[in-house]
Amino acid sequence: MNIPNEIKKPNLLSVEDAKALDLPLMTEYFKKYLNPGQLHFMKLLGFNKIRIERAEGMYYIDQNDRQILDFFGGFGSLAFGHNHPKILAARIAFQNEKRHEIAMAFLSQYAAALAKNLAEISPGHLDMVFLGSSGSEAMEAAVKVAERAAGPGRSKIVYAENSFHGKTKGVLSITDSPLYRGQFRLVDDTVRVPFGDIEAIRHAFEADPEIGVIVLETIQGGGGIVTAPPEFWQQLRALCDKHKVLWVADEVQCGMGRSGRFYAFEHAGVVPDVTALAKSLGGGKSAVGAMIASRDVYMKAYGKPNTALIHGPATFGGIGEACITAIEALNLLYDEGLIANSAQQGAYLLDRLKGLQAKYPKIIKDVRGQGLMVGLEFHDFSQTLPALLRSIISVLDEKLKGSLSGFVGALMLRDYDILVAFTEYNRNVIRLEPPLICQSADVDRFVDALDDLLSRGIVGIVKDFLASQVKQ
Ligand SMILES: Cc1ncc(COP(=O)(O)O)c(C=O)c1O
């Protein structure tokens, strides 16, 4: 073997170099090495002009010390806000004590404790935990455990219109986006039903005995914050029991207290067979996903030594610091009363937004949600704008043309220092998922700013947006 005398270090940036990258270089590297197409959207919304220096609590802080109020909340990943001091302290102590991270060979006290906590919180027999590092991975685990427990000949999966369960290949098969699914070859044993339609599900179960699993977000996020009433979930539970179909509840976005209960399905007083968490489970500091299955389901799938390794462990599932971050996060959720705060502030936010809807009925079509998972839907104005403006915005991106949400999002940031989120499948909806530490003063600041913006009228908003594009 040829042993080189010297291995030359490539031209690498250091950690300090990374922290010091300025906007032009960040943009250049993003374009060259990460995702050139995504830059197009960032430019449209004006997000490309901001370089975040720090983040604390409800705020991002940029290069000019501008404080940006975060009502986007990483699509529900920031229940504790940015850099919660207790989460930081737990992580720093873990590092200072030189605890081990990778636990493939030995038992991990951190993974064991996190699993015990999740079982303690989860109702019914939801006791068995698989740990991973993303929502997609947790959902892959959920679908696989259910498929194995459903048994041979019952591998068909029911999923909902406008669902989002992740972009890895398995869960992409039950994610209802023609764009994301594209030309990929997916699992074809699936049946699609309208979300919240119990009769469609009943019909599917009765028509096809090969259906063994149904997967639903308890609150649809990517679909535009869509809920179903408690009776739907109660009837679903009964129907699943009758047909021996396993119900997988995707709580990746709506779980961890966001809806005003730890799990959104708890509002209906029923328990699924399998569920999944991610996003805020990592305390806003680390990547943690968890599948939680009922003991019976798990034991059927992987309960014996010869089946135990079929799905697990994952290299980074149960990694030490991620686990202790999640343990601290779960404790904080209760110690700081964040679930109750989510219910309270969410109700206040909905109430104030309903006031805005009454004030601007021609602009706001609907406001809806549960806890601090709120959607605000604008009327589609693509056909009602004055012809001249319509022709000007016709050159904009397909997603923005008929949608006020893009213009509102861009101007909320530009003029009011507030960040909101958009919605994959419904371009007329802005998603509001602020950290669960949100206070009524934050809600007031957000709603007052939106009120001020909407008072410009649709034409005013579109013109102001276009003006900022021209200046770019
Ligand atoms: C409901 C739901 N499931 C699954 C996922 C996938 O999670 P991740 O992006 O961590 O893979 C998401 C992400 O947005 C989600 O909202």
C-alpha cells in the first residue's frame, strides 16, 4: 500500500470563519454549494438580506441588532424559544462532565431515561419508544412498526389529502404533494381519503381487507392548519378497532404541547396505536425524533431477539446530548406551564384574529387552529386585483401570484420586524407557530402590526411589496 508522507489540508474554513461569513459570501456559498433554487424564494421575500447573529427567547437578532419577533417558530420546532437558558445549562453541564454520546455498544442511561419519560407522558399503552433524529425518521419508524404488527396481507396504508409526513421515500408515499412526489417510484399500496371524512374511511376499510394501517396528522400543518372535530377521532378509533386497522397519529408538528395538550389527539380523549414526535422534542437545540408505539404493537413487530434489530437502533438515535436535551425540554414543558400557556395564548390569538377578520372581511377568509398552531387564510385575490397590477405580478413566482400571504409575510418582516410562516399546499394561508413561551404582549404586537399592514388595503400591500422588489 502506498502511504503518503504528507496529507495536505484542503482550504477549509474554521469555526470562527463560519461565524464571521458576511452576507455576500453566505449568499455565494449557499448558491454554489447548498440550494440555488431556494435562494429565489428568499429573495422574493427579502429574507436573503438578513444575517442572524444571535437568537434568544422570542427573537432572532440580526447583524444590525434588529430584533425579529418569531411567529414562524421553525414550523413548531421552538416550543421553548431560542436558546432557553435551562436547556443550554443542561447541555453545557453534559459537555463539561465529558459524558459519552455514542451508545451503540453499551446501554445508554440517557436514552433509557428519555424513553421512560415519553412513556410516562403518553396515554394508554403508548410505552415503547424508538429514537431517531428527524420527523421523517420517526414517521418511517411509525409506519414500519404498524405494518409489521398489522401482519401479512394487511400492508395497505390509508392517508389523507393534503397530508405531510416527510420527504424520505417511505413517508413520501403517504405525503400528498405532487411536487414532492414528482417522478419518484413510491410505495404503491396506499389509499387516499379526504382529511376528517369518517365515511370515506369507513368505505375504504369495508371495501379493502388489505388495509392494515391509517396514518393521519392530528392537525394538518402543511395543509394549512386543518383540524377535525373530536367526534371524528372517536369514530376513527372505533372504526380501527372494528376492522383491526392500526392508527398512526403524526404529532411531529402538533405534538409537544403546541395544541394546548401534550398530544393533539388528547383533545378527543382517544389514543392511537402509534405516534411520532420530533421538532420541539429537541428543545430547539438538537435533532431528536421519537416513535412511540403501544406495547402490543411494538412487541408484535420487534419484540423478540431475532426481530429486535429489524428497525433499530439508529446510529444517532439515543445520542447522549440529544437525549438529555429532550429530557430537559420535557421537564420544562411542565415546570414552566407551557402547555397551559399554549392553550391560553392560542385562544387569545384566535380571538384577536377573529376581530381582525370582522374588520377586514374582504381580505381575511378564515382564522382557525388549536393552541399556538394557528392558520390565517386570505381570500384568493388573483382574479380581483386591478388588471395592471395583475400583469405586473404575473412575472412573479407561481406561488406568490394569487397569494396575499407572500406579500404579507415579506412586509411583516420588512416593516414590522416580525417573521411568519407560509404553507406548502395552500398559498393563501400564513401559519403562526410562535414559541410556547409567547406572552399576550407578543400576540398584541403581532396582531397590531398585521392590523396596520392590512389597513393599507390589498392594492397598497401589493404596491409596497412590488416597490421593495424594484429596489433589490
Ligand atoms: C406533520 C409532520 N410530519 C413529519 C415531518 C417531517 O419532519 P422532518 O422535517 O424533521 O423530517 C414534518 C415536518 O415538517 C411534519 O410537519
